[in-house]
Amino acid sequence: MAKIHITLQGKGGVGKSVVATVLAQYLASKGTMPICIDIDPVNATFHGYQALDVQRLQIMEDDEINSRKFDALIELLAPLSGAAIIDSGASSFVPLSHYLISNQVPALLGEMGHELVVHTVITGGQALLDTVSGFAHLTSQFPAQAIFVAWLNPYWGPVEHEGKGFEHMKAYLANRDRVSAIARIPHLKDETYGRDLGDMLQSRLTFDEALASSALTIMTRQRLKIIKSLLFSQLDHAMVI
């Protein structure tokens, strides 16, 4: 069985591509290099990681899914025996979600022996309610064949509303049976850990590339090593990965 991991969230800039890159690096560290695909029609951030050999596929035409181009994506996924990671964009969230549901793609993948794992990001700050809404839309609309991983990203602020953490919010409680795992991106100090990670992401470097770089200071590499360990430990406990 191949696991088809896809990032879906209707709000841009919340960390979908970060999730995709972390997933790819985590699986590679376990000895299984996944097929990586970027279908974001606007910001192909994932495609910028040369070390991950990310393919770019344009499945959008204007504001709609191009059926023939989506067919090509399924043909690419069909023979897989390992994993695939697909990073999608905020601008394609509505048409892509609708297309996956209306064409019964999760069931189709299941018939192929594959499993669809949807990774959706919930972030704090001004985007909190939008990302929670996106989470609720996905988990309530997708069929049972799809399983979900919720990523909590505190970069813009604590992931809480009116004093309630995500696990106590109405949207989660109503759909918690759909969530197979919750991964928490650690809160990082802007001046040290956060800056180091931000610089690494901006340069489109993997953790291994950054840790092997003599251009970075010893303590920068040490902080990145700690961040890598914190992120990977989240996935060690996510049995669906």
C-alpha cells in the first residue's frame, strides 16, 4: 500500500509547504524517498527544493481543475509502492477539494491499494478562524477513505480561541473521529531558532544540507538539529505517516 500525502488548506502562508518538506525529509530519513509533487499553481515553493527532486504539475486551468492534467497525476500515483507527497496551493483549495470529493478520488486510490492522508494546517493569529474553518470543511466533507493529520502552527500566535486550545474547539470536537494524528510545530524564538529556520526555508535547503554547510555557524547548525529532532519526533508518534 502506498500512502498519498497531500497538503490542503484554503489560507495561504500558513506552512503547507513546510509540512510537505518536513514529511519528505522524515520519510527519506527512514530509508524511503517519496515521490514529491508540487501542484500549487501560484507559489511553487516545494518545487524549489532541489534535494527533494520535486516534480511540478499544473493541474489548474484558470480557476478550474483540468481533468486531463489531473488524470496524469493519477497515472503517476497508480503504480506506486512507496509514498507520495503532494503540496497544493491556497488558490486551488476549493476547486481541488470539490474535484477530489465529487470524483470519489479517495475511494479510487483505495481500490488501487493506496491510502489518502490529508495534512491540513491550523495556525494562530489572524488566520486562526480561517484555518479552523478550512479544517472543518475538509473533515466534514471528505469520505471515510481519507484520513487526516492536523498540524498546529504557532508562528503567528497561539493556536487558541477564547482561551480554548484546538482540541477543545467546536470544530475539532465535531470532527475528531476523522483526525488520526495532531502534529505540533514548536514555537521558536524569533531571534534564534525562528530566524535560523526561516533562513533555511528561504534558501530552500533541507535539514541535512544545512547541517552539512560550513557556511553556517556551529550554534546555528545545533539549533537546526534541535528543530529537526522536535519535528521528526512529532511524526514518530503519527502512525499514519
